Amino acid sequence: MRSAATDELRDLYDQYAAKILTLARYVLGSPSAAEDAVQSVFLKAYQHREGFRGQADARTWLWRIAVNHCQDELRRRKRVEEVPLDEVLGWANDDQSPELRHRVKQIDEIVARAILQLSPKLRTVVVLRYVEELSYQEIAAVLRCSVGTVSSRLARALSALEAILRPIVRS
């Protein structure tokens, strides 16, 4: 017999597994590591379900577990593999012409490499804001920092991305 907590975690999995996979692909830089991370995140959520006091939104609690897990994984390894942005975002569109698909793929790869050059903290904030479309307040809750910290990290990340991409745009 399944408990209400198990059903709630199953619902969270159904709703957020794909989003956590996207976050993990960006932060960890590896599709296989990201898939492992999703399983680990939900296993941790299940193991610690009794510790969830309901003071935060369940979604925020789950994002926090995901971000912590990814940060732990990064500490365990030294190198981040490149991941094509279109693979992460699923931007590939069969209706596009081959030339347009090729150009989009090139741009995606350039942007993905630029994002992967950011520090894990900046990369995480960029993914949560621009890929997952979380608000500044939601990101602050996930990262357990102030909205001002989120804002400054985003500003630093965008500035760094601009510096990385500026020579490419001029070519």
C-alpha cells in the first residue's frame, strides 16, 4: 500500500523530472551524469521526505536538493563535458531547412560552450533563470541566498557571457 507521501513524491517526479534533468545537464555537463542525478535527487527526496516541514514550497525543496546534488557531484570531479545546447533544450526542429538547422546547431554549441565556461554558481543561476524560467525570488529560495545575490550573480554571468561571445559576434 502506497502512502500519501509516496504519491506526492511520484507527482513531483512526474512534474519535475524533465526540468531537473535540464538543470543537471547544464550544471554537470554530461547527459549520463544528469540522468543519474535525476534518480539520485528523487531518491534523496524520498529518503528525506520526513524532514520536509512544509515551510517552503515542495518545488523549492526539490530544486534545493537538485542544486545541492549537482554541486556535490562537481566537487567529486574536475572536468565538465560539453553538451550541445539543442540536446539540452530540445530545440531541434525537423521543419527547418538543413542550412538553418546547421546554423542553429552551431550557435547552440557556441552558447553551450560559453555557459560551461562560467563557474558552477553562475551557470546554475543562468539555467534556473533563463532555461527553467524561475523568478528571482524562486531562485533565491532554491539557492538559499538573497534576491540581491541572485541579481548580482546573473549580472556577472551575463557580463562574462558577453565577454566570451563578443569576439565571435564581431567575426
